[in-house]
Amino acid sequence: MSIILENDCSDKHRRYDEDVLTIREMMDMLAIGKNTAYKLIREGKVKSFRLGNSYKILRKSVKEYIYSH
């Protein structure tokens, strides 16, 4: 996911996606499988949002989950 800042004339395609994870990145970060990743999302233990057909997870939400367990 890329967010383009309209007011940034020097670099219109600057990316700000380091704080947004994919399912795969969350799986790698937590060393878990796909089923467990989707279960964490489904149960609301890790907050996410849908963008098209994909889930996006805020890195902050994953860190909060880690610190709470």
C-alpha cells in the first residue's frame, strides 16, 4: 500500500507503507501460520482493515498484541 502526499513536490511517489503489514509480513513477524494469522484477525486480537480483497494490519497493532501476551 502506498500513500502519495499531494503537497510533497520533491517526491510525489514517496512511500509510507512501513507501518502497514500484509498477512505474510505479520506471519513472518510473529512466526505463525496463515490459519493462526487469520484467526487473530477474525477474533479481533490484531486490528486490521480490508483494502480490496486484502487485509492490511497496522504494525502498531501487532506490537500491541505481542506486548499483551
